[in-house]
Amino acid sequence: MEQNVLYEYIELLADAMRQADYILIGAGAGLSAAAGLSFADETLFRKRYPYWAARGRHSEYHMFSFRDWTETQQWAYMADHISRVRFETPPLPLYATLKTLLEDKLFGKDYRILTSNVDRQFARNHFPAEKVFEYQGNYDNLCCTQQCTNDVWPFQPVMERMIAHTIQETASIPDELLPHCPHCGAPLRLAFRDYPTYDSEKAAYQAWLTQSQQGQLCIIEFGVGFNSPGVIRVPFERITQERSNVKFFRITVDYPDSEEEIAYPEIPKPIANKSCSINADAGFVIEELLKIL
Ligand SMILES: [Zn+2]
């Protein structure tokens, strides 16, 4: 995108944020990638997961859709992947910059964040919990596959044990480390996608969306691709289509050479008159907004 057009669009976005009564942010993997946490790093993947690299996988993105493994291999991989994403990665400064924008530069503005990210970067950068809806939950806890209880158990100690005992030759954990429910003995799973507090969190988010019909709404999508378009991308397009007092900004880079990172900044025609596509890195746009807001 041409530089002068890019800056013009960022000005438009800044104006829309100033004028809005409500701001809805959608945060996808592209935001964390812009902040420095990428799932597409092939060098890191080869180094960290040589077993899978030798079997034709080439990135953590590539593993999201992978199903051809044993349960003990899956846990070994997930333990290490989550350790990297959630525990070894520090709170990323780009998220703190976004918080400064929303909480200081736009002090008092009513905002909500909907994210498909499970890396906990919003919580770790001290965003108020009630303002962030982690649609897919996160990687912090385990829950019962039989839903015999709403209890959850912290994954970190389990994860550390799994990593310490991973058998490198088979990239798997020993059978005896497979986690089981202390109540009913069923296998445990990560409290991810379908988790005990999903319904109440979704209801709170929906209530805010309803309330936002009272005023001007500015919707901003940062780095949302096609990994799970039903979480942010499609619902945001629908809200934009249904409402008259809305402005929609889609900020993402396209990845013409990547098989895994599929995102494009185009806007569907029916909402084009209320929307603006910014084909740029989310980090660049956020830093620019910080200068002009
Ligand atoms: Zn159970």
C-alpha cells in the first residue's frame, strides 16, 4: 500500500477512535506476531521440534491442523509449545502500547476486546479482565473431558513434568503422565475452545455489544486471518453490515508466500462504504496511533 494512503488511513482510524462512543477490538494471531510471537518461525521449529521437522512439518502453524499423532505425542508437543508461548515469552511491549492507547490516550472511552489468541498477552499486560473476551479460552488450565465438574486444574506443573520426562526418540510423554480427572478418572484436556466459563463470558460480551448500539461504534481488527474466521472476522463483518452507526477497520498484512499464514486485508463489497482496509503490520499502525492520538 502506498505510504501517503497508509498515513491517510491511519488518520481516518484515529478520527474514528476519537469520535466513537464504543470501540471494539478484534485481536488475532497477527497482533502477537507483530509483537514478536510468531508461529511461523521455521528455524525455531526445526530446532525445537526435530522429530516433527523430520516428518515434514515446518512450523507451529503447521501443527495446528495436525492430527496424525498419538495422545502421548500430542501432550509432549503441546506441553513444549505452551511452555514457549505462554511461559517463556515475556509480556510483549506492543500490547502495553495498545493499552496506553485505549486507557490513557482515549481515557474513559468504552472498549472491549475479542481475541482468538490463547497466549494471555492481554492479561499479562494488565488489561482489565472484564474488558477482554478470550473466545477460545486459554492454555492455563486443564478440565475434565466428561465435564463431571466445573473445576479446572493449572496446567503449568503438569506441563513441567511432561517436558522433563519427554522421550526425545519418540517425541512423546510416558503413558503414566497422561492427565486424569481427580473426581471421575476420565482424561483431562486443555480448557480451550470449550471451557466452563464460556457461556457467562460470552453473555457479558453480547450484553456490551447490545449496549454499544446506543452510540457510534468503531471496530478495529488487528492481525486476524483465516485460522478461525468464525471467531472475529465473520462476526465483525456481520455487525458492520447490520448497523448504520459503525466504522470498521481491518488491519492485516497479507502473506503471499505462506501456506499457513493466510490473511488478506480485503473488505467485502456490501460493507465497503463503512470500512477501511489497512494492509500494514498491526505494530506499525499501533505505534503510529500512539503518536497522533
Ligand atoms: Zn471428571
